[in-house]
Amino acid sequence: MVGAEITPFHFITLGLILFFIGICGIILRRNIIFVFISLEVATNGVFLIFFGASLKVGYLSQALILVFMAIAAVEVAVGLALAIAIFRTSKTVNVDEVSQLKG
């Protein structure tokens, strides 16, 4: 197609769609692994919104995206370690059953 280009509006729209898909996954899923995956989808949607805004505003938000992606990678590592530790103690990864743990 001649004259078709990807504008910041497209990035922001796709980012919002990803964000809401991730939020729906967090609300509807009970498996802690799927909750972490949905959280990452929502986070990537926010990163895409920042990137779309940076095309219009400036490049500072692209540097912030890199910092936030590094923080998100650490978040995934810690979350996965917690999920493994919870699975070892309770033999389940269901969020409802894990919330019943005491102490």
C-alpha cells in the first residue's frame, strides 16, 4: 500500500489492547504461572504505549522503557522463584489455594 505508515496512534492502540488482555488474564486466571504471563503481557502493553508516546514527544521515554524492561526481568525472576517455592511447600500453583496458607 502506498502512503500507509505506522503512526504513534497505532502503537498506543495496540498497547492498550495488550494491556487490557493482560488485565483480563490476571483477573480470570487462577494458575500463578498464567497470572505472571498475563502480568508480563500487560507490562509490555504499557511499554508499547510509552514507545508510541516517545515517537510524538521525544526519546526520553525510550530510555525509560529500557530501564523498566530490566526491572520487569528481575520481577519475573523473583516471581518465578516465589512460585517454585510455593509449589514445593503446598504442591499447588492455584492462587485461591495458596491464599489459604498461614504463617
